[in-house]
Amino acid sequence: MGTGSSKAVLVTSDGSIIDTAIVHHTISLPRAGWAEMLAEETWWAEVQQLCGELFARNDAKGVFGVAVSGMGPCLVVTDGDFAPLRPAILYGVDTRATQDIGDLNEELGKTAIVASGGKDLSSQSVGPKLRWIARNEPAVFSAARYWFSCSSFLVQRLTGEYVLDHPTASQCDPLYDIHRLEWITERARAVAGHLPLPRLLWPAEVAGTVTRGAQELTGIPVGIPMCAGTVDAWVEAYSAGVRRAGDTMLMYGSTMFFVQRLEALRSHPKLWVAPGVEPGSITLSGGMATSGSLLTWLQRLFGGADMGELFSEAAATPAGAEGLLLLPYFAGERTPLLDPDARGMITGLTLRHGRGHLLRAGLEGISYGLRQMLDLVEQAGEPITRLLAVGGGLKAGLWAQIVSDISGRPQIVPKVTIGASYGDALMAAVGTGCVGPDTDWMQTARIVEPDPRTGAVYEDLYQQYLSLYPANREHMHFLARWQEKDTTW
């Protein structure tokens, strides 16, 4: 269940794809800094639609295991009958809880929060969003009896179980101890109040079995085991073959995300340390607030022009977009800035610049931000031994080439790049015992090599990119405050 679409896939135990289905959707942006979706009407309804499509073409009797992943961490609060009480608050693209981050740092101590969770509180953290609901929607919070992320909500709908996986729980700061791999109950009382904590599982552990009610709505046979699942990015890494220390997955999606496998726990306040999919594994990760969603915004700006045409124009534009730089902070920025009040910039515009320049500047701006993250992860984590690229953005070869040219790093592209849903199938196969825990379905399709000549062009512009945010931060924050006061959003 991704930011821009939901996908389902039927896979055999050797990794061969039988069939796929996809449904596109959009997020709701009701106010500046808010990003929401409807858990029941979108997430659960789309699971039913996707299953209906797959089982209209394939016999559901062949299914032996199910797993789900989703954007995250999100926050859904429900009543005692598991009915959502408000729209789901999305992951780090929703920046409404800035005040609550400050309040929790003051109450619990920033040093103590980093010590237990391995990172600063940010717009990615669930705890401040729970506090936001309690502070701004007290009637909703009082009526709430359970809380979920995206994948755990769907696990409940299919099995009736109230669980959460370790990688997602680690993003629920300040409620989870990354060292002990358990909830911090005294913090939960201070932040989540009366709400119970879900049972913790590893992503490929079986959470329960499909209920008769879920079978009637989805067609998945009753009694089929379902795994706990997790956040889509961690499953993307799993599907791409991230198994050894230094393996790093790069996800081309609505947001750009990386996950690196670590040898041992290492934390950095500006990156996210989290358990991996496999029991006992540990990862370091980071994500930008906008990537593919920024390209979609540009497409809308150009009147809904064909994306293929826009990419052709961008490919015909010289590297550097003839002196155009774009800061991709159109929904604040997650790592490494952790600044929900950062704002996008396009600088260097002249009357000569057109659509191709703007799209290329967007691709390059995203890639500069990615290089900033990858440089940091090599300092804080492991040297990148393999950079494995997955996601829908790889369909446009230009984007991957720009990333390699700017970062100076080759990328391994697997044969199967559909990502999280493919990893879900692998989790289901492992969790049900159909295949062994060390099974890896990844096969290399191609390697994207950096062009050193183009990389040299980008080097000076990258240094300018790094200087633009600190030079304009105060202006960005002023405008962010202005946008919050504007009730027309």
C-alpha cells in the first residue's frame, strides 16, 4: 500500500510472478503540512479490489500464505470495534506535530530519547502525532481504543489480530527501545495514554489466519496464515537482496528511501536506525519527503503533459539544466535535515528555461539530496558495498543515470523491480515455511554505471545545492509559518 498506488502480486515459491494488479490513488492535503488517507475507504477497499482482480483470473485455492506492507509509519486510531475515528495521518510527509516534537523533547529529554531510539524525534515519529491528536482532537483521542500503522491495520482487517512489527515499532519514537527491541511502557503511558500497545512480531512471523469475514470480502481462503508485514521500504530492501552488511537498497518511489544492512547497531541522530525484516537484523535508513511526488507535481504544473514527453525533453537538456537548481523540500524534508518547515526552491530561472529544464532540475535536485544522504550513511554506517535500486521510478532510465552520475556510485537493478509487493510474497513464503529463511529471489538485470564526465559537471552544482538550505532556512521557516496561518489551504 504505497503513497501513490497499491499493488498485489501472486508469486510461486521459486519467485516466478503469476499475476499482478495495481490501483492508483492520491493522498489528501487538507492543510499546509498535513497528509492523510482514509484507512477504510482507501486501504481496505483497495485490498478487496486488488484481490478481486487477481482471483478473477487465478484460482484462490492455490494461495498458501499472505503478507502485506505499506507506507509508514502512519497513524490510524480506531474505536473498540476497530472503526477508524479520523483519517490516517501519514508518515514523515505529514509535518503537523512540530510543536509536539518540541514538547516531548522537553518532557522526556532529547538525550534520553536519542539514547533509547537511536535518533531524533522528527515528522517520521509516531509519538508526537499521538500527542497531536490528544492535544487537538481530545474527543477523538478519548474515544480511541487502538492505534495502527498502515500494514498493521490491514493485518487486523484480514486476521482480527492487534500486532505491530519491529521495524515499524522502531519508528514510533519515543515509545520503542532499539537496544532491547521492546516497548518502553512508562513512555507509552505518557504519550499514548490509555491506548494499549500492540503485540510485537518480526515481519515474516505469522500474525494470525484469514478470517471467514475477510474471505467473504477478499476471496483469500479462510485459515490461510498471514505474516505481520512491515513498512514498504524495508520489504523493498528484502526483495532486492539486502542481506549482508553494506548492502544498501535505494527505492525510487513517491519518496526516495534507502535502507542499509548493518553489521552491528550504529545510530546517527539524523538517520533512522531500525530492525530489519529478518529476526535480529539491524538497518540504517533515511528518506526524502518528496521524490516521485515532486515529479507528479511538475507534471500537473505543465497541464498534465505526458510524462514520457517530459522525460524526453529533460533528456535533451544538458546536465545542470543550464544553471537551474531545485531544492526538493516541497513537504519539508526528512533525512538528513529533519526540518518539517523546510520549503522547496527553484533558483536560477531565466526566460530561456522551459519544461525540460524544470523536470531535469527536479531529477537533479532529488539526486543531490540522495547523494547527501548516501555520503552521510557511509560516515555513520557501513561502506556501501552494493547499491540495489528498486521501484517504479526505474522505468525512466534517465532518473537512475542522473543518480549514478551525481552520487558517483553504480546501481544494481534487479530483474524484478516491483519492490514491496514482491518482498511481501517472499515474506509469506518464508513465514509459512514454504522456503527457507535464507531464500533470496533477486537476479540482476543491469548495472547503471556513473559517467565521470557528467559527474564532473555536477560537482560544482552539488556544492551550491548544499549551501542553499542554510542560506535560506530563515526565509523558509517564515513562509512555513505564513502558510500555517493561511486558512485557504
